Amino acid sequence: MNEILAKLATEFPGVFDAENPDPSGALVPADQHVAVAAFLKENGFTKYVTVVGSHYPASGDEGVAEYEVGTVLRNPTRNSFAFMWRVRIPMDGEVPTLCPLFAGADWQEREQFDLVGVRFGGHPDLRRLMLPEDWEGHPLHKDYAIETAHPPWR
Amino acid sequence: MEVRVPTRPNPHLDIDAYDADADLMALNMGPQHPSTHGVMRIKLFLDGEVIVKAVPYPGYLHRGVEKLCEKLTFVQIIPIVDKHDYVAPMTNEQAIAVAFERTLGIEVPRRARYLRTILAELTRIGSHLLWLGTFTLDIGGTIGGGASVMMYTFREREKILDCFENLTGSRFHYNTHTVGGNRHEIPDGWVDQVKAITALMKIRVPEYEELCTGNEIFNLRTQGVGVVDADLALELGLCGPNLRGSGVDHDLRRDQPFHAYDEIEVNVAVAQGGDCHARYQVRIAELYESIRIIESIIDKIPDGPLSSQRPVKSHLGVKIKTGCHYHSIETPRGELGTYIIGGGDNKSASPYRLKIRPPSLHSMSALPYLLVGHTVSDVVAILGSLDPIMGEVDR
Amino acid sequence: MGVDETYRNYEHPLYASLEKMPGITVGLARLDQLLQWGARNSLWVFPMATSCCAIEFMTAAASRVDLDQMGTIIRPTPRHCDVMVVAGTITVKMAPRVKKLWDQMPEPKWCIAMGSCAISGDFYRDIYSVVPGVDTICPVDVYIPGCPPNADQVMVGLRRLQEKIQLQREGKWVEPDKRPDDPRTILPEIGLYDRREDDMTERQHEASRHLGVGGNESRDNDDGVISHQGGVSETAGGSTE
Amino acid sequence: MIEQLSNPWIWGVAYGLPLITVLMTIGAFATWWERRFSARMQNRHGPRWVGPQGLFQVIADGLKMMQKEDIVPREADRPLYRLAPVLPVFLVLATAAVIPFSGYWDEAGRWQAALVVADLDIGVLWVLALAGLMVFPIWMAGWASNNKYTLLAGMRAVAQGVSYEIPLVMVALVPVVATGTMSLSGIIAWQAENGWLVYRLPFIGALSFALFFLASLAEANRIPFDIPEAESELVGGVIVEYIGLQGGMFLMAEYLHTAVAAALATALFLGGSHFWMLPLPLYLGPVVFAIKAGSLFVLIYWIRWSWYRFRADQLMELCWVVFVPASLVLVMLTALQVWYEGLV
């Protein structure tokens, strides 16, 4: 863990901190997202694990509603561990896609787009994955009521 | 039979441009189809019987559990995740329990860790048995040799379910794991029951092998079909037997030990080739390995408490630390991870966001790459060999 | 049986003479018993197997319980089947397909809701994508409770269906009171239900009251309220011919 | 009365109708038998609650099928859709017309085949021609149902049926070449006098018998060659859309086809109802015949419940790379041996 963090800290100064790392994963600017993933892939983190979007509604009058996208990669060797970092974007922003790097990102990002509503820029086929095509809204929004009716079926 | 050179097909093939004359036949498999292992729909574009493009549509079992989990506490979440991978519910509980324990820094007593290891391995046997049954069912037909193998594997799986029922009182959805330990004390005679199962399985598994690889048609149907190379497998995030079938020596039981796996030796089964037959070989080898692991520790279950936490009705008092946490264990299908974002502003005992990282969804996302160039008959073989569980894919 | 009554001519002299033939009523009654016996003892199952219950349903067909004992075999196509066993959660995305497959089954047909998800939606009932019970889509004859029900309970459910078919064909079936005057659900006091909309329960009760078993009469009473709910198809052939 | 029976028309009706009844009964109860047999293989019970040992299960199934609503898909080709279920049963029963189910030694010491509806001189040709026609109803059903699964199943069935026709015809020529007659009674009589073909021609006979048996399996769409009906991928093959008795007719035809294929193999290679030295009376001939054919029938279902199925292209490969050349070689070897030994 420390080894790769040290490498990342020299490659991306100011983003990763090797001395006292953020246990939740470093916050990476959206424009360096793909570069970090590519660097990690070259350094042994070849297994794509998951991408998680979450919605942070605006708090108070000042705040901006944001999406946070966490990405997890893993090195498939002995002493394997999962490495994760996060990207925060405003709700109308886009996270660059990892599809060219990891084929598995295709479906994962579609799922997060479907459920959370994060848009992934450059995704070749950003459709809904889980819900029907004509669904309105993104269920994992914090302001989406869980009991939302969907006539005629419920 | 020579192995087809895996060239990576384009899953986003523009079918209108490819097929300007509209000669291709679009065939919908599913969502209700005998071989889609639940409710899965695959749209196949066929040139004759050869697949040009395959578009899977999951989501027919999307039950919105992640939304539900944001409103529940730990105690309430654990029985719910039982229903995801309904072939191996035990490891599902373990995954979420381990994730919470690691997030909260709760120590699990050694006795509970050993018990969990045994339960996980028994679940692996049961899950692989069911997989073997349904896989041969796909290849051999519901009225045919496959059905016979399925009946045999279900016969043995019943014994394992009896064993679980003896321990937890439930056949299917156990709710036996809690944060910090296990709920149910080992009953009298349970250890002997487990020993009887392993002794029986040591006789039965060679019989299954004889029924499968002893049959030339089985080999013909599986060898060289659905090849996924190691690079693609890793990129797609395949895990478990599907990844090891592609020749990647990676198993979380050994590489990132949980439960009691740091105290016992795990031999990881790896097969080369990446086709359906390799995945079959890995699973059969894992059956032997699980039997061996259970036999090696069944007599060594240490004494002591089963849980480090006081039994409480609700963990409402326990707050998850703020921040993101990702923890995963190896289930029969591979890496089952849980990504937890701790309760917003430390006010809630429920997670702010909880994402299950299901191994089956990644297996499913391999389908557009694997199916192209094969025939309709191979679809069921490939789908069966990937061992997807739709409850886990859709959640 | 979809016999069109308009083509029957009871005035015809042949009918009158037939009616007076000695033993004809007894013979017809025997014939009807025979047909009823046949329908009862050969229930071919179409498994609408979606989730966990599907595994228990497979177990029921496997060697310990063995549904084949009572002549039940599992066919994958709705055209060959008499009973649709809904085993598992039905989601909004799946519901149109369930309805379509149910319509494709030829009469006479029955439906069994297996497991709590199919009966009521279980704890997924309140979730945006889950249909609260399959009886909001098609009429259900037998409910098999459990999560999932044990494999032998499936066989018990099928035996109950046999009893029901026998009673129905003999005209002795009494429709149980499915619609109490004051429908209510006792909700557990956990955090989830605090935010339940006030009219949510009411809406779901409304949906299940107008549909399901014996829904035809109630549909006639208040007209058109449930037009969007699908419900009992007029005939299965309606969609195809 | 007895003299009138020599009139082929009267004989055809007087013997044909009971034969059809017996065969249909066998076809129906074969389903019960198969379910019990497979259940036995799978540690189950099989149907056993309906009637004694579940024997009435077939009757219940039939009664149920009669009561089902009759649906024709809207886009279906109605005449073909209606015609398709009737033809297979008809064709299979017509095949059975030329098979002699019994025989006896006459005073001159010659074997006389008996209990045959129509003792055609071209019996083998008749059988093979009807087997070739069997492709049509399946294709009709596949096409007329207007369903993509049935269409795929129909296309597979045509490809398979036409391909396996060739080795079937070739291997059926082995008895014809060896005995010098195309009449099934003639072939059986030759076998009764000279020994069964399966051992009379060393190696060639046994190989031809095996090849004929396998090709008949493919013709009858049994596992491992049952890709037209592959339920796990094509849901139910061509009978997906057929309801009640119409689907039941297809199933019945399949069982009948299997039974007739076993009977044909018996007649062509296993000496029909002849059983070496035993001077069996006429009425025991069918019993011997049934024992022989029944063993083959059991073997077919034994294979069915323990093997997997081929893929379509592997099936074609097997036919054109193995079966067709092997059958050609077998016919030539037979001709050589016949010429060498001067058998005819």
C-alpha cells in the first residue's frame, strides 16, 4: 500500500499524500481521474473491481449538490489489496470514463448512471442498465422517495 | 480441438451499419427462458446460427436493495443480503458482516472465525454442486443426461442444507452471522454431520467427474468455447473460478485472508485456457479443496465465545465511521465486496451509501465478448459456465 | 372452458330428446368427473422462476420431494402448461412479461404464488421497482407462504390446488373472503415505514382489492377504476387470435 | 372367412387396425415407462400416485390435453399449423405397415414371415422414403408457428434429417446387398436361414448395425442428436406453440418413431422374430420381436438419460466426416464379401 502510494505521490504531487493517507481514498480532480487509473494499471493494479457513485445533496443555501465517484482497483497477486480513490463533481458535471482502460467499466458505469445519475463523459453506450428505459429519475438520489409509484404495475 | 484465438469483439458494434440489408435475425433469449439462470434477457443478432452481436439486458430482478439499505441498520441489513446470491446465502452474510467488522474495528472470536470458515467452505461445495447440476442441465437438456447429473448433485446439496438447518434452523436464509460473531452455537452431533458430508463428497465428486469429463460429448461442448484471456478477464473484473479459469492465480482466501484463512493453507486451483472446460476444472478442483479444508479444521474448532459483542436487539447505537470503506471476501463466485460510506454527519446508524460489488454482474458483463462467433447452443454453455446468479446481478 | 353460450340451442328437439334419454345425466356426470380427474392429476407447471424460490422449486422437482410423483412435470413454454408457479420477486420491469406469459397460457389455467415476494412483495414491497404481490397482475389460486417455502410445501400447495380444482368443478367451491371491509396491514415499527406515504397502503390495498381471485365481480361493480392494472384477461386467446 | 383374409385389403384392415391400436398404446404408455425409468436412474420415484404405480398418468395427461383451450397464433400459417401435428403419427404408423412381427417354418423348411400388414417387395425403400418425409411435418410446424425458436428448430431439424438420411440409406443397403432382396420379409427369412446379419457378416454386420442404430437415433431426434428439440436452448423445439393434444401428437409421434426405429433395426439386423432353434409358434413371434426391439428401445432411453447433446455443427461434422464415409465403406465391403462368398 505504502509503496504504491509513494509512487503515486511522486507522479501526482498534491493529490496523493504518502505520509498520512486519507483512509477513505484520496480525492482526485476529475481531469486526473483517467491518468491515475492508467498509472495504477501499469503498476500492477490490473483487476477492475468497482465504481461507486453517491449523491450529496446541497446542504444549506451555500453548498452545491455533488456526486462522488469512488473507483476501486485491485492487484491480483499475493498480498492483494484494494486501492480506491474518489472524484467529486458537481451534479451537472461529467466524470471521464474508464472504458478504454477497463472493459468492465462499461457496465459498472452504466449501472451508476442508471441508479445514481452520474454522467460519465466519453462512455460509448451510456444507457440504463437495471431499470426500464422509460424510467424517470435516479433512485439512489437522496431526494428520491423509496416508495415511488410506477403505474400501472405498482 | 484447437483453441480459437481470442480476438476481442466490439460489444458496441453498430448493427445497422454492419447489417445494411437487414439480413440478421434478432433473437430474444429471455427474460423467461429455461437456461438463463433466472430472469436474464439476451438479445442476439444471428447470422444463420452464428452470433454477430449479443446485448444482455439485466435488471429484471432489480429490487433496489441499495436504496433499502440506506434506511436500515446493521442488524437489519444482514438478513436482507441473504437474498442476493441465493445459491450461497451464507457467504453473502459473511461478506457484509466482515465489511462491518473491519469498518468498525470489531474483533471476531477465533471460534466464530473457524465456524465461519467451515460454513463458507460448505457453502462453496453446495454452490458448486448446484452450478454443476445446472451447467450439465444446460448442456444435456432438461430431458436428458444433464437432468440426471442435476438430480445427483441436488441429492448431495440437500445434505448440506440439512446441515445448515441443523445449525441455524433454516434451510435457505440463515441470518446466522452478526457483527462481531455468530449467532447460533454449534449443536451436538453437528461436527459428525459435517464429517459425514465430506466423507460422502469424496466418493461422489469423482463420480460427477466421470459423468462429465468421462463423456466425450461434454468435452466437445466445452473445450474451446467461450474463451476469455487473462487480460480481458482482469479488465472485466471477473473473479473467482472464472478468473482462475483464465490462468490468473488469484484467490482472496490466500491473497487477502479473512476468517481463519490466515491460519490454514489454501491451495488455489488454476486452469489454463479460459474456456468453459477450464472453468469447470477449476470448480471441480475447488470441490476437492473445500473438502480438504473442512477436514483439516473440523476437529480444530477452538473453544470460547462465538461473538465478541453483547447480544442486543438493535445496533442502533453503533455508528459507522464517516468515510468510504471497501472490504471484500471470496465467495463461491468470487470477490464479493461491500463499499460502505459511513453515516452522514455521524447522525445515523444506517450507512449513507452501501454498494454491493457482485461477482456475477462482472461475469455477465463478459457476455458481449464471449458470445460473439459462437452458435446459439454455445450461449447456454457459456452462460452456464460463468455461473451467474441473477439476484446478485440485479440486486 | 371457453364455451360460447350463444351457439347453444337448448330449444332444439335433439336436445330435448337427449335430455330425456335414460341415464344421460348420470353418464354426463360421470364423464365430467372423469375430465375433472384428468385435469386434476396432470398439472404441468410453467415456472415463472425469478429468484430464491426458484432454487427451492428446483429442489421440489429433484429427488427428495419429486413433483413427478403426482404427475407434475415442468415445461419451459407457457403453451403446454396448466399452472404458473410464480417463484420469486416480480419487478416492474418483469411484470409486463409475467402478464404476457400468463395470457399466453391456454385455459383452463391456474396460478400459484410461491413465497412471500410473490404473495405480497415481502420487505421489498415498498421499494420503487417491486410489484407488491403477483395478485395485482393475475389471479392467484393458491398461496404458498415462506421465504422461501420448503420444497415439500410446494407439493402441499399443488395438492391444495388439486382440491380446489375438484371443488370448483363440482360447484362446491366457496370463494374465501379475500376483501375484508376494513383492509389494513400491521406494519412493524422500524425506521423504514416512518416515511411511508399516507396513501401508499391505501393504494396498494385498492389494487389488490380489485384484482386477484374473484376480482371479476368487484371489477363489474365499480367500473373502470382499475383500467390500468391489467388484471384478469378475458381469454388467453384474446391476445393471439 | 380365413380365405378372405388373403385379400390384401381385408387383411390390411383386419390386422392393421389392431396393430395401430397396439402401437398407439405402446406409444402412450412409453411416456409413463420413460418417466419411471428416468426417475429410477435419478433416485426419484416418478409418477406413482395416479392409478396403480402411476399407470393412469398417461390417461390423465390425455384427458387434460383434450380440455385445453385451442389457440392458434395470430400470425401463424393456419393450414400448415393444423396439418403438422397429424402427419408424423401417420408417417410413423405407415412405416410400421411393412414390418413383419412374426414368422414360422413352413413344411419345406423355409422361413415364412407373417403378421405384416403389407408385404411390399420394396419394403426397405418404403421405410426409408417415409423416414425422409418425416422432415416435412417438423419443418411445417417450425415454419407455421411463426416463432423464431421453432424456426431455428425447424431449420436444424431439416439439416439434420437430410444429412442423416444418407448414412441411414447407405447402411440399410447392407442387408439389401447381402440378402439380395428389398423386402423386409425376405431379409428376415434370409437371416433365419443363414444367421442374423449382425454376426453373419463378421465385423461388417456389427458395425453396420451400430451405424444404423445411431443414424436412427438421429432420425428420431433422440439424445445425443436431439438438437431440434433442444429444450435448454430452444425452449421446446418445434412444439413450442402447440397446445394440448396437438403437442401431444408430436410427443406421441416421437415415442412411436423411436419404437419403430428399434423395430426396424431388429428386422434388418437382428433377424426379426427368429430365435435360432426354437420352433416358436406363430403367436409367440411378436413376443420375441418385442423382446429384441424392446431391448433396443430401453437402450435408446438409457442413452438419452445419461448423455449430453451435440452442438449443431458438431452433429453435422460427425455425419459428413464419420458416418457417410463409414457407411459407404461398409456397403462396398459387404458387396465384396458377397461376391467372394457367393452368398446370393
